[in-house]
Amino acid sequence: MVRTALAAALAVAVLAGCGASAGTPSGGAEPRAGAAAAADAEKRGGAPGPGEQARRPASPALRDRHLPGLGPRTLAQVPGNARQVVVVTGEGRDSSRSTVVVYQRRNPDGDPDMAAGADWRAVATWDAHNARKGWTDHHVGGDLRSPIGVFPLTDAGGRLPDPGTRLPYDHSAGGFTIGGTGFEGEPLAGSFDYVVAINYNRKAGTSPRDWTRPLGQKRGGGIWFHVDHGGPTQGCVSISKKRMKKLLRILDPERHPVVVMGDAASLAR
């Protein structure tokens, strides 16, 4: 009984936001706002900073090209240099089920600003789970909702060895171990065999296990793509193990991949 209780407690702690930690973040940073954040963004040439959504203005060419289901407000948040976009569309604001579609920009001339004649094509479509209570524009830790927004995908890892991704990959058999059961009594073991960090309230360029929270602990974190365990998540997006391996092999940092995620109505704004 004691061993079972400990396993359950560990599962809750690790899955708080899926990959969130219940402990103190390592190298935690205070959120920067206003003029300071703007200055930082200008120095980076418009690139999103730690904990920020991908706010780099979309190029006019990108706005002219249609990504199914994305309205003008959402599309404007997609960085102009993004040539891979993973769209996660929830069935409803309060639904835990969603669909993942991976888009790549056709660009035969290699022009990052989308040369004439280039367009988007879907290279994969998968069923997925998201947070138990659906989606939110203002995620906070423990709300059991996935954050809506556009977030870069820069880092990966998992309990199993690198399956062939071009992203930096943190392989740790112990660091990505999870036990216990999910909301529907399903076993959680193996959920973190492969993960891709979603850059919501985290420091890009670090392991998914880095608990730095630039927006503060109250805003949650540890939002990942990870292996589906057959039920809703705490805040992550989960797909099958086979499809996680494929996603890892598709993502290319030279294509500046981002995820666009939220319920269908929110993404259509």
C-alpha cells in the first residue's frame, strides 16, 4: 500500500502540467515585461524570449497563404520564418480530444520568406488527447487546461534513446520515468518515452526537464508532446508512441517549427 501511494503521489507531482515539477525550479527567473521585454525582443531580432509565445510578426507572404482552421489573429502570431507548423485543434473548448496536423511549407528555392509559388502541405494527421478540462487563454498551474497559443518547438528528450530527431535530445532513463494511473484509471508508464517540449513558460534551448518558469510558478509549465496513455492529460498534448517517433523525426530546427494549439473556435479567431 505504501509503495502504491508513493507511486500515485509521484505521478501527480510529475504530471502537474504533464512535465511540471512540484519542486523549486533550477535557475528560476522572474518574468520580464513592458519595455524590458520589448528591448530583449528587439535585440533578438523579434524572436520569442523565454516563456513568450511566438510573437514575431508573420511576413505578408505568410499571411497570404492559408493554413486550414487558422483565423487572421492566430495566423498573425506565426513567425514569418516558420516552415513547419504543427496545428493541434481541440474538438471543443472543454474537450480533451483533439487532432494534430503537421504542415510543412513547400519552398523549392529555399527562401525562408516563402518564395512565390510556395505553399503549405499536410504531411501527417493524428488523433490526440489534450488536458482534461480543455483549453484556456490564461493557463495557470493545476487548472487542467491546455494553453492556447503559438509556441516554438526547440527541445526534446525521453526515457528511450533518440529515435533520430534533429532537435537537441535529452536521453534520461530515470529522468523521464513515470508511474501511477491517469484520470480514467489507465497506466501512465511509458508516457515520457519520447517528449517534445512546447515552449510555454519555459527556457528554450534547455532540456524539457529544466523547471525554469520565466512567467512564474503560478502560470504552470512542463507542457509537452508526449506518448498517449489512453486518456486526458494535465495540460500536455499526447499522441501514440509510433507517431511521437515520427514527429521527432519530422521536426527540423532549421525550419523553425512551432505548434499552434487550441480549440477550433479559438484558432479561427
